[in-house]
Amino acid sequence: MHKAGILAWALVSAGLMAIGAFGPWLNALGILSLTGWDVQKKEAGGLIAIALLGGLMVFLYRESTSAGVWALFAGFAGLALTGWEHHRITSVFGGVDPQYETLEKALIHIGWGLDLAIFASVSLMVAGLASFFFEAGPRREATTSARQYDANVPTVPAGWYKDPNDGSLLRYWNGFGWTTQTAKPAS
């Protein structure tokens, strides 16, 4: 994988973090879904800000190692925020009597939006790490137009060629310049 692929991976991960902020963070009774905006507007807004800032900085610094640092930072910040929210939500409903714990888990559970945000945060961190181990693009073989020519190596091989001053004669090219030797072409 090359930097372009890792850049796409990081940007998709940042986009999924933002989508997770709008998705359900809590499902109750199988019919009621509460999004990040319903549960915690500050945290959902913070997650969107982290995703947008992280994605923007990864894109702006895509040609340097700073992109990987930004991806790591944004992924870690998103994971910290979503992990805390996951813990907070499960703690609120985890303090009930143990005999009702199974019923509670059947009725109330974490929604796919929070799970997606957690997964995307981890994915963004991994993309940031991966960016340090891959090169900027495929290695290209040197083409003749890009090669540096040595002044001592002829670019046109030595031989008899049509005389540039007299089309009826041949003149000898020694690889570096025309000589005084001329000849008539064979008929």
C-alpha cells in the first residue's frame, strides 16, 4: 500500500467517525434510538470536530510525516471520547440489581453509531501508524529523459551519416562531433 491508499483510508475513517456521531448511540426496547446529538450534544459535536480537523490536517499534510501524526492524534482523541461515552452509557444502566441485568441488556444496549465511531477512531489511529511504514509512491525506473548524461559518453553512436553541409556526401560522426573525413555514398 502506498501513501495515497493510506490517505484515502485515513480520510474514510475520519468520515466514518463523523457519521458515527449522527448514528444511534443508545437503543432502548428495540424501537427507540438516541443519536449522539440526543445523548450528549457536546460529545457528539466534539467527535465531529475531531473528525473534521483530523481529516483536514491529514489532507493538508499528506506529503509529509505530519499526516500520520495528525491521524494518530485525531484517532486517539476520538477513541478517548467515544470510549468514555461507551463507558458512561453502560455505567448508567450497569448499576441495577444483578437479577435484572440480563433483562436490562436485552432492553437497552449501545447503538451502531457509537460502535462505528469507536471502530473508525481505531482505524484512523492504525492508518496514522501505517503511514510511517510506507513510501510516498511506487518506485519508478529512471527514464532516458530523466537520466543525467555524462559529457564523455556519446548520445549518438559514431558512424557515417549524411553530411549536414552537403547532402551528396557522407561525413564521419565520432560520437562527439563531425570530423573532416568525407566519402561519397555507394551507388
